[in-house]
Amino acid sequence: MRVLVVTAVPAERDAVTRAFGDGPRIREVPGAELHLAGPFDVLAGGAGPAAAAAATACALAAASAPYAAVVSAGIGGGFAPAAPVGSLVVASSVVAADLGAETPDGFVPVTGLGFGRDTFLPPEALVRDVAEATGALPGTVLTVSTVTGSAARTAELLAAHPGALAEAMEGFGVAEAAARFGVPALELRSVSNAVGPRDRAAWRIGDALAALTGAFGKTAPVVESWTRHDRIDRHRD
């Protein structure tokens, strides 16, 4: 069984496939193209949770065989000092940080409104094994529709989600789509910048993409082993 990887932009997609040397094979799917490299089918699904969810659902629906897992991957912002620029983060929980409602008493998550969900928990064993193989920090990754650009918003997010390590824009959308197909989801991020006031001069996008390449080279044997065990467990069930 193969693993679907969903990134936001082609540069992230290419960073993943670069881990496997020669150019990937390409297969068309509705609305996108899959780049096949190693055990991964990688697509650039667009920025934000809606685009990510749509692209993930299209790829899962078009698959000729079920995927073992789906990975939301790319670069992202890290909450300093816990996740400094250059570090890797693997999500132990994927949280939609701005899905809900503003009230006179502050933000209320969608779960507090009595419907929906705002958190997905990737498989613990897979999170642990990827963290060990890559050196990634395991912790909460927030999904936001608007990238954080101020110290005040950073403080708000950390107050609402103590211990959060990173933010990005696609993880929750990918996880939501994967859940509809009964496929486990994971999120892996390479930190290119600190969450907070925007300082483009301090961003390290090239370094973060290189780190993403290295991480997926190390992740391949982990997911291949995990998917074998998953197949055995499903057969036993």
C-alpha cells in the first residue's frame, strides 16, 4: 500500500520527491497530478484547508487501491523557542485553531458551539517512529486560515493551545478528508520561520525545503514498515 502526501505548493511537493533521486513518475488525477516517488504519491493541492481537503478527497476517490495513510507536509511557522527555525515537527495532534466563532467573551471553538470537530489525532506509533527516524519534535500543529503576523495573535494562540509547536494552513483539511475515507493522517512540517511578526529577511525557506527532503528520505522506511504492519493487522481483523 502506498502513502499519499499532500503539500500546498509545487516547491514543497518537489522537495519531497527529491529525496528519491531521479524525476518522479507522474499520473493525472482530477484537478491535479500525482508525482510518484519511493512509497509516496505526492500532490500540490493548494494553500489553505479548503483546497487541501478538496485535493485530498479527489486523490483518495481516484485511487485504484486504498492508501495506507495520508501525510500533510511542507514548511511552516514554529513557535519559539520550542520549535526553532530549522527544526522538524511531526503532529501528535492537528488542531483547527480558528474554526469557531468570535463572541463578546472571546473565541469559541466549533466544538464549543455544539457541532463539528477541531482536532485529529494521528496514530501514536507512527508519530513516535517518524519522530525517532527524523529527529522531529512531536507536538500540536495548528491549522490556520490566516497566517499569524503579530505578537498579540501569537500569544492568543499559545494561550488557547499551550505547548503548540507549529502552525500551517493545510493539516486539518487533509485530516478531515482522510477521515471521511477511513484513512489515518499525519502532518510533518519543516520550520522556515518563527510564528509572530512577519520578518521575511529571517525566513529560511530554502533550508526548510532541504530539511523536508531529508526528512522524507528518512521517513520512507518508517512508513513502508508501518504499512506492512497495518496490512497484517487489518488482515487479522
